[in-house]
Amino acid sequence: MLDILSITAPVFIMIAIGYASVYSGLFEASAMKILGSYVVVLALPALLFKALSQRPIAEVVNWSYMAAYLFGSLVVLACGFFYMRLIRKAETTAAAISTMGMVCSNTGFVGYPILLLMLPSIAGVGLALNMLVENIVLIPLLLAIAEAGHGTPASVGKTLTRTFSSLARNPIIIGLVAGLAAASFDLKLPAPLMKPIDMLAASSAAVSLLVIGGTLASVSVRGLTGEIAPTVAGKLIFHPMAVFGATVALPIVGLAPLSPEMQAAAVILAAVPMMGIYPILAQRFGRERPSVVAMLMATVLSFFTLSGVLWVVNTYIL
């Protein structure tokens, strides 16, 4: 268990430092937005480009991984959405936003730093594959469902068009595409150009964890614990269980099984809290406060649930 704590403790210590820096007044809360923008616009794209461009394309594009992660996520998406609609009697938009919190992981800000400590050889590839699944399928689908409940059915097509148009300008997607192109054509940047990319990529993990902690410093949980409990449980418990089940089922449906390292990466990334931009996407539909509280609760509780998941992964998969 000490080996597991040696992985989770540094991650949550960095989150705690970010929290303390804002809570004590050392940094303004607005500074976290600037640092978060730095990670999203510069550090993460550089990291993705570096991770993808330096590997053979056959190793990067792992269809079995993407199929397993997508199928496990869609199972939780369907179950979570209908639970919120039929059992909790939530409106369509509220159910879609809650479900988004269940299946869209904080891959870049929390998942990657953990993989970097536990599975450094495949951390970048796992990050890139998750970004593809989340940004190309899960987020656009859930935003379309939320928009359908918020407006008219005709707005779904416009929402998808707007979402994909935004994705085309997203620095993370640009980094992904550029990295895939470099891997496909075996392009190598000269050292003077690659060194700044290395420096930006190296800063991603530490800065992203500080941003998570600083962002959570101004959140109040009063009055919303019952409303956000299904979202937190779906994210921390049911999502990793569903993804693990999907990885085990790959040979049954005729797909190549994953290596133990890639299977472990899929389960770990499914077990981290919801993505950092979750409240920003929810804000458009008036659901920002429940989403922020859900992210806070999931981040705090994930210290315990992630430690359990890492122990299981280390004992039974690796």
C-alpha cells in the first residue's frame, strides 16, 4: 500500500499546495484561470505532440484501447442518463450535464500526472487516446443532448456543428493532429525546435495540479451534496468498473486484447475525477454550481478511490 501512496500522495500534495496558495491569498483565484489557460493552450498541446510524434503510428493509434474506453463510457453514459431522468426525475439538460461528469475524465490535469508516476512509458499515448475519445465523441454527444433539452430538437445539428468547429480551433486537438501527422510521416523536428516543446511538455503535470487545487479553493458544497452524489459515484466507481469490463470483453468481440499496461491506463484514467472544463461547459446551461461542487467532492474522494483502484491495478493487472 505504501507503493500506492507514493503515487497518489505527490499528486494530491500538489493539489493541496494549489488550494493553499489561493486560500491563503498568496495567489488570486483569477491567477488559476491564467495558469489553466497556459496548460490548455501551450503545455498540453506540446505534451501531446511530443508523445505522439516520437512513436510509430501503429503504436499510437490503438483501436482496441479506444473501442474499450468508448464502449465502457457509453454504458455509463446511457445508465447514468436514464437514472437521472427516470429515477431522479431530472430534466434532459440537467441529466446530460450530470452524465457528462460521470464519463469525461480529467485526463490532462490529474490522469496524466498519475500515469507519469505509475506507467511513464505509455503515459503520453494514454493521454492522447483518451483526448480523442472524449473530445471527438463523448463531449459533443452530451452537449447535443443538453442542447436538445434546453432548446428545440432542431438545435442539435447546430450544436454539433458549433462544437466540431470549436474543436478544429482547439489547441489540444491541433497538438493531437500535428503529433499524429508527424508520427504517420516519421517526421522529426530539429533539436532547436524540439527543445522548447520538451520544456513546455515537462511543465504540464505540475502546473495542472496546482490549477485544480487553486480552482477548488473558492467552492462551497452546502446544500448540493444529495444532488451531486450520483455524478460523483458514477465517475469514481462505475466508470472505471465499466471500462475495465470493456477491456476484458475485447477478445469476445473479435478485437485484439490490450497489453497489461494499456489496460491499466484505461482503468486509471476512467477512475480520475471529472475534467477541469466541466463547470465551464455546464455554465452555458445554468448548471455551473452543481458541476463545481461535484468536481470538488470527486477530487477529494478520489484520494481514497484512486488509491483503491491503483492497488487493484497493481495487484491484478500489472
